[in-house]
Amino acid sequence: MVAWSSVVEKDLRRARQAWSVLIVSTLAFTVCFMVWMMFAVIGIPIRKMLDLNATEFGLLTAMPVLSGSLIRVPLGIWTDKYGGRIVMAVLMAVSVPAIWAISWATQFWQFLVISLLLGLAGGSFSVGTPYVARWFPRQRQGMAMGVFGAGNSGAAVNKFVAPVILVAFGWQAVTHVYAAIMLVALIVFWLFSHSDPAHLVPSNVRFVDQLKALKDPRVLKYCQYYSIVFGGYVALSLWMVQYYVGEYGLDIRIAALLAACFSLPGGVLRAVGGVLSDKYGAHSVTWWVMWVCWICLFLLSYPQTEFTIQTLSGASTFHIGLNVYTFTALMAVLGVAMAFGKASVFKYISDDYPGNIGAISGIVGLAGGLGGFILPIMFGALLDVTGIRSSAFMLMYGVVWVSLIWMYWTEMRRTDVLHSTPSGQTTGA
């Protein structure tokens, strides 16, 4: 009886620790993502101050995404080796002075250099994903990673907080407030997180050994999926505020609020995507996500158009284009789809690579982050070349086509998407 009571107490303590780790890790990731997306708002007055074109603005907003992406693979591997608690804490501590230093920049190159340091906060995803997953049983890892991934909603939090501070005190004040928030989040994370030596990869596993999974073609496929659902989410989160300002002539505060209609469900509902992936399988959820994205991006791609028809009574001019309400509704649906997709891709990883989640999530996260870096620059370049703002959606529409074709030939031809098993895995590459 005593032994049974001891086991129950141990299980309860373990469960409390697991949920504590999940809660504070999600909080930390939310703050890190909020900081990572900071230029989506403060980049607008900086663009005016430096007189940047669309391509330069895209580079400015994307630079933090570059460093946050490149660091993801080593961070995932270090998490496997040293533990998520210490790696996350060090990452947040390094970010604090970088955030503050942005307020000192006055030239374009200075913003780019400091942004690279600031972007390290974006690597927190590859730390937290394996960290929280290993605290939960396999059948609940999709839920755990989905809840943690809901920290993507930091992009929406940024759009609520930053415009208010910016209008009241200037863009430099945003960096000071964000540095203080990051410091508080670091303290809370350290006080309420835990470590478990059993979660560490044995010390005899080498860096090269962990990267051997790159030879598996499935990893490349998951990278392509994630470059859309996460890379596209990041890119659009960075791009939408200035899109609303330019396309619809809105005030920056209203523009940020409407842009949050995409960012918020795109982050918060990732947890729901994790639950659905646990229940219906990763491939089923991902397949339907891609089709929803395809439909939304097709509609969003249509530019504002005016054309004239000669009628019996003379020339009649018609206008076709999305008004701000329809546009925002489509963006909200797109955000929901991407939220589900972000969770389902990582369900693939936890199912296929349970002993190497850190390294594989780092690799896939790198691909997604690079998508978030490259896409805003391409958005700006296309806008400069074509003068059509919706060209950003045209580009993403084409990228989704690639994933749909790839997924069909490697998975869907051999899978009944309506009656798949909960594991949702196929043997196709």
C-alpha cells in the first residue's frame, strides 16, 4: 500500500512538473516571438526615417528571421544534449541587451546588424519543442507541442502592444519595454521550469550522428511543408501591417489590429491543430490545411482591378477587388489553416523521430524560418517590380502548389485521408 501511494505521488509530481514546464515555456516562447516580430510594427516609422524602398523594408523585417532560423539546428541539438531549461534561459538572457540596443541605431546597416542578434530569440522554438514534448507521453505530444507552439500568438500580441507604445512614446520606447518584458519572462521561466536528466541524449552521440537523419527524404518533405505553414505565417505577419496601410490607407493602429486577425488565430489555434493531429493523424490534417491555404491564397492573389465595357448606352466601368472586410476574413481563415498545419508537421516529427526530436525539429524549423526570411524580401522585390501588392499572395499560391503535388505523389495516392489511423504515417518519401 505504501509503495502504491509512493508511485501515485510520484506520478502526480511528474504531471505537475510537466504542466509547469509547458506553461512557462509557452510564456517564454510567446515573448520571444513577440520580440522576433517587432519590426512588423516599428519597421514602418523606421522605413520613413531611412526612406527605404519595398525590398529594403522586406530585408529589414526579415533579418531577425534569418539568424533565428540559422541557429535552430544547433539549438535543437544542444537541447538534446544539455536540456531545454538551460538552453532556453541562456537564449533569453542574450536577447535582452540586443533588444535594447536597437534604440541606438540610426543607419540602415546598424539596424541589420543588431537585428541579427535580436533574431536569436526566434530560435527558442527549437529549444522548447523537444523540451516540452519529452515531458508528455507519445499520445499527447501533439497536444503539448501544439500548446507550446501557440506561442506564435506573440506575433499578434506585438500588434496589440507595439502600436500603442509607438504612437504614445515613439518607436524607441517599444524596444525598451520589450527588453524589460523579456527579462521578466526569463525570471519566471527559470523559477517554474524543471530539468530531467533522462531527457538528455547520451553523451556518446555525436553531432554528426544526429544529423544523419538528413539523408531521410521525409525530412526534406517536412521542410517544404513547414516553409509554408510557418515560413508563410512569419512572412505575412511581418508584411500585413504595411499592406493594410498601403492598400487600404488605414492608420497604423487599425492596420495592426486587423493584421492581428491573421496572427492571433495563426498562433493560438496551433494547440487545436496538435489535438486534431493526435486524433486523426498528421498527414490528414496537413492535406486539408494545404487545400484551404490554396483556396484562400487564390482569392487573395486577385489584385484591385478596374475595367471598362462598351455598352449600348456608352462606356461602363467596373471595379473588382477585395474590400478590407473580405480580405481580413480570408486572412483569418488562412491563419487558422496555418496554425493547424504547424502542429501537424511537428506531429510527423514526433511520430517518426521520437529519439531525435531536437535535431529534426531544428532542421525543419530552420527550413520554416528561412521561408520566413526569404519571403518578405521576395514580397518587396515583386512589389518594386510589378507595383502589385497582391503579388505576395501570388508567390505563396505557387509555393502551396508545390507542396500539394509533392504530398499527393508521396502520400495521398496510397492513403485514405478520410479513414487514416491516428499515427497518420505513411512509408512514402
